[in-house]
Amino acid sequence: MNIAGVGAAGDRSAVALSTEALIQEHDPWEKHAGWWQDGFTEGADPEYVEQILPLTLEYLTGYSRILDIGTGEGQSARALQALGCEVVGLDPTFAQVVAAVERGGGPVYGRGAAECLPLRDESFDAVLACLVFEHIPDCVPAIREVARVLKPGGRFVFFLNHPLLQCPGSGWIIDHILDEEYWRVGPYLTADVVMEELSPGVLLPFVHRPMNEYVNTMADAGLQLRRMLEPAPPQGFIDKAPEYQDAATIPRLLVLIAEKA
């Protein structure tokens, strides 16, 4: 390439830079990838350190070839690879895949959407999806893709923000008039898409759907539910978010462990 940027190669570079800037402007996941990496990886988030990563390792130890859907910058993939697993991490967000490759750790990374996985049928012993499907507009093709790439008897470990107790409008209520405190559950049965402000200036799309949509779609795809977990928030999260102390018996996560028939 001409370092002065003259000619076709220089023109392509300019187009690539313009395209990347356009994607970052209009795709909130590209725009806020750094926010996620800074606040939720490499030990920054107690829920991952104390709960999500330990559960991931507990339920995926012993599986040889694992697919991590929505791998982000790869923290779960790296943890599994450290156990001796062969891990492939896919994410549709370019900035996340770049960070995953830079941080290394052994997994193979690539861009790919859950609804159309660029992978062969029955090519993985296990699939992990951690806090991904609540951002996918239609979960049906994505769950079918999980079943397609899993070998018979393969395991699917599925982390979700709890669809019932963390649905839109839910939260801890202090009613000074009635002198009551309780956890309010929002409109659970109504599927909804909201742009949620997770931090000042950080708006990301969240899709709420009732639990039966996930479980029934899994059953239709041949993914048989074997175990369901509703872990209490870990102590590190409570310490970091003391306003959640009174709701410490309300799970933030739902974990489904299924196997392909």
C-alpha cells in the first residue's frame, strides 16, 4: 500500500474507515463495546467473577469442543479454554471480536450472528449463550441454530436475565403511604422491546419475552431441559449495589441447562 494513500488501496482504506465510523454511529453495540469491556470484564464485575464464570465452568467442564455464542471480548471462552477445551467464540460486534483476539487466551474468534451460525451441523459438544438472547429480536431461529450445531447428547448452557423477576418495570418498591416494601413485577406476559439506559448515555436494546417462549422453542428444537437454576445475587454484587440489599432474595439470573435429544 502507498503510505501516502494514493491510488486504489488508499481509496479502499478511506472507505473502510468511513464504514466503520458509520457502523459505530448507528449500531449501539459497536458504539458501547468499550463500556462493556471496561465495566464487565477482567474482574471488574462481581456477578461474572463470583457467579457467571463459576457456573459456566461447573456445567461445561468435560466437554471437548464448545461454542460460545455472543462471546463479547471472550472472557467466558478464555476461562473454558484454560480448562483444556477447544473453544470457538462468535459475536456480531466487530469491536468485541477485535478485543477478544487482542486478549488472546487460545479460543478461535469470528463474527457471526446467533440466528445464522456459520458452522457445520453437529460440530460441537456444547454451546454456551450468556446474556445474549434477550438482545435478539427473534429467538426461534437462534435456538434452532443451537440445536443444529450441537452433537446428539450435547449440552446447551443458557444464561438469561430472569424473564419473570427482571422484566421491564420490575424493581424494589418502598411504599411510604402503605408502609410496605416489595419487589414489583412488571408486565410479564407481554413481549416487549425497550432501549434501556444502563449508564449515562449508554442505551442498548433489550427484548423481554416470557419464559415459556424460550422453553417451548427449545423443546420444539429437540433441546430437553435437564436443570434450571435461579441463583441469588452474589455478595460482591450486593456490596457494590447496596440498594439491592433488600431484594437479595430476588434472582437476577435464570440458567437453563439442556441437552440435545
